[in-house]
Amino acid sequence: MPKFASKAEYYRHHRKVMEVALELGVTPIEAEARMKAVEERERHRARMARRGLRSALPPLSLTAEQPTSPRFEDFEAGWMMRN
């Protein structure tokens, strides 16, 4: 967990993490890890851009991936059927 200079800074960060977690539908720990990955990726891309190189890493986004609906065959369980 990062160090914060004040309680206000801590609460601002926590609120941002909670908003991202709710948007993505994940836990706050996963959301914070995702935010950190995006930040590291952007720092890498900026560093490569300063050198005049193109980064091989595509940018990450904080948008929620749409889950696919389960197929009917996934729930095929003969042992659960009534006689």
C-alpha cells in the first residue's frame, strides 16, 4: 500500500479504487492491482515515446470486460436430474 501524506490523500485514493472496483465488478484489491498495472504500462509507453521508439505493449484500459453468458451444455448434469 502506498504511503500518503495526509488522510485526505488516502481517502481520495480509496474512493478511486472503490469506484474502479464497482465499475469492473471486482474486489478493491484486484482493482488496485489493475490500476497499478495500467499506470506502469503507461509509464513504460511514455518512456519509450521519449526515446522515439514505439512500445510493443498495447495500452491497458480500465473498462469492464463483458462476461460471456454460460452455455446450456455447461450445466448438463445427469446426476442432478430427478428419477
